[in-house]
Amino acid sequence: MRADLLTDAVEGLDEALAAVDGFDGVLVGGLLRPQPAQAIGLAGLADAVAGSPLAGRVAEAAEKTAAGAADEDHYLALAAARTALLGSVHDALIARVEEAVGRTCAEEPAAEAAGAAGAEPPVNLLVAARGWLCDLARAGWQGIDHELVDGAAPVVTAMLPEPGLRRLATLLDGFAAELAASCPGATQERIPVRRWADLWSRAMMLTLPGADRATAVTEATGRLLPLGVDLHEHATAVQAQVHAVFEPADGGTPRLVRASVSAPKPDTVVGAGLWQLLRPHMSLLAAVSEGRAMELEAMPVTAEGDLIWDDARATLGEPAEPFTTARVALPTAAASPVAPVDRHPARIAVPVLLEGYGVEDEGEAVAFRVAGERLAVDAGRVPAAGPLTADAVASSAACLGLLRWDAGEFLVQPLAVERTVRKKAVAVHAGAWAGGTADKAGVRAEKAATDAVTVLRERAGRLLRK
């Protein structure tokens, strides 16, 4: 890997991020009565997209908002401009990563959009969601209170029965929960400015009819070789995303794909207990734990490389050790294109294999020295629901992970490492407990989680009986 390319500056990156930061600062104080400093941030956003098709609408939106006369369409234009800027940052970083790892992106296949012809979600719910988001923007993060935040609850409740709106509903639910935990906004000591602006602008874009429509879908038949599991945990939801290499049965180019499973959760279920919420919905998790491939038969897959998982279309295959997959199949696997609405630097997660590196262990901070370049390790993303630890990473000789970008630099999120134990190479995987385990620590964690889940189910049953 050309590690030097990951540390070199990317032209135009700082300017684009500065424009985003300027607008994010505007949202802190709110858009109802912008101050002169906020008008500067709005003008900076408009200037950043002056050469794009959005120029006219964003310039008008910035002017109206600075004057305190903006409507919902103006706020939507501002969210679109911010999304476009971060999309350009994403594209520039992905181009740099592809050059560094020597991997290319596959062209989007010509296929009809499955589900696009289905029933459109109720527009009134999208309008209601946008109205709540605009109220948030007017108040600003310093102006939020429980009454304002609670306005999301009836919108989320109405959206959840609609399959086409569950993505937005889940986003609004989690966003509202974070805001509620920080109310009242006037007393906040520290505001997650970039994160809340990300959530707000993404939710605004998803209120556009068709923005969350299913992308082109084809069928995948062949062998799936798992690389590792990335676990995403929130107070109200959990998701396991399996990164893998797919080898088509017809001998076509191998492809990087993902398979995800999500579930709602109470905030008391943490650690190894998360797997109990996810396992019933995806047999692939068992294959990951056992180090096995899976044979797919006509499994739906989107143009972006996301498998629409169906257990009936997958069978357990032969052993497939992830590090062997990374050494043999990963170098020739093509990445998938990213949908416009999903292009954001925080979503960059490129599977890589690192070997022959030195380790810089500075207590809580660990970094790899790759070809003379320092590459930070994002140990904070390693889940507690598995045997992989920071100590294992610090003593490793090989790392299979995801290349990410955060706070102005590329980072490695370990999915698995190889370390030498008694002169033998031993692999430790973050997702080793995904399908169950005989590991003593894993068994203890599973038992504690089982007890917690059992109690919650009993309480829920009593409430339903009442």
C-alpha cells in the first residue's frame, strides 16, 4: 500500500471543510434571527457551491436566511449544499484511497431499480418530518428544549409502519434521543456540532420524495468470503455490517460487498448481548464466527454492493479463513460505487490488509508505521462484544481492517489481527462471538446478556397483558 498517499494533503479539502464548518456554526445559534457572524457562515456556504448547479438556489437561500425570512425550501437548499460539499470531500478521499491501495471502483451495472415502481410513501409524513427539522434549525442547538424535541415522537410513530420510511424514522428517532439527552440546549457545555449538523442535513435530504428510493438491484450467485464484522451501536438500535468478497459463479470480477442486519434495542442491552438481538435475522453471523464461506443463490444485491440478505438464498460453505481471503482475493476485488445521498467522508470504510508494519504504542493511542508513514489506529471502534482488544492490536503483526477518515486524517479500524503466541500465528477477530462462542469470556458475557434480555422480555410481556 502507498501509505505516503494517505498522509499527503488533498487539494481543496481544507477549503470545502471550512465552508461546512462555517455553516455548522450557524446551526448552533439557530436560523430564526441570524447574527452578523452567522451571515458570514451562510455566505461562505453559498460561495463554496458558486460554480455548481446549486449556485442560484443556495445564494438565494443564504440571503433569505441571513435576513430571517427563509422558508422550508430555503433550509432544504442549504442542507443540499452542505451535502454536496461533503460528497465532494468523500469523492476526493476515495480517489486517494483507490490510488493508495491499487484498487478500482466497478462501474454501476445497468439494471432497473427494484422497488422503484412500488408505492410511494405518504408525502404528508415527509412534510411533517421536514417541518420538525426546520423548527430545530430555527431554534439552533442552543435553543432546543424537551417540548421541541418531543415533536419528533408522533412523526416517528407514524413513519415506522411504512417500510419506505423506516430509514428516516430510525434516523429521526436516534437524533431526537441524542437531543433529548442534552436538553435544555442553553446549558450545554459541549455541543457535537459536526455530528448534529450531519444528522440534520441527512434527514432533510431524506424528506425529499424519492431520495431514499431503492437503487438498481441485481442477483448474486456465487461464493461469499467474509472478511470481518463492523458493529454499530446506538442507545436505541444496533447494526452488524459484514464486509466480504463476493466471487461470482460465472467467473466475473470479484467484488467487495456488505451484508447488514439491524435491530432495535433497549439501552440496557450492551456488549455480547447485542449478538442475541441480531442472530435470528442473519445466518451469515454464524459463518463469520466459524470462519466459513457461504454459497449464494440469486441473492439480491444493490449497485452499491449491499446484499439484501435472505437466509433462504444462502447455504454454509467450506472453511474460508479471513486473512487468507484478504491475501488472495481482496487485492483483485473491485469496490462498488456510492449513491449520491450516501457520499460522506464519515461513511468511508475500505477493507485493507496491513502487514510488515511497526507498532507505536503510546498508552491509549496506538499507531502503525507503514512504509515509513504513521497510520493511526481507531481502537475506539473495536466493539466490546468480541475478544479483540487494544492490547491484541498493539502486539499484532498483521491487521485486517477498514480504512476510514476522521478529523483530517486516515485511520485504521481493526476487524481482526494476527499475533504470535508461543511461536504460532493466532488470529483474533472482533466478530468472533457473532454466531456464538465456546470462549470462556464470551460464554460469561453471553450468560449475563441472556439474563438481561429475559428480564426485559418478561417485563414487556406483563405490560402487553395489561
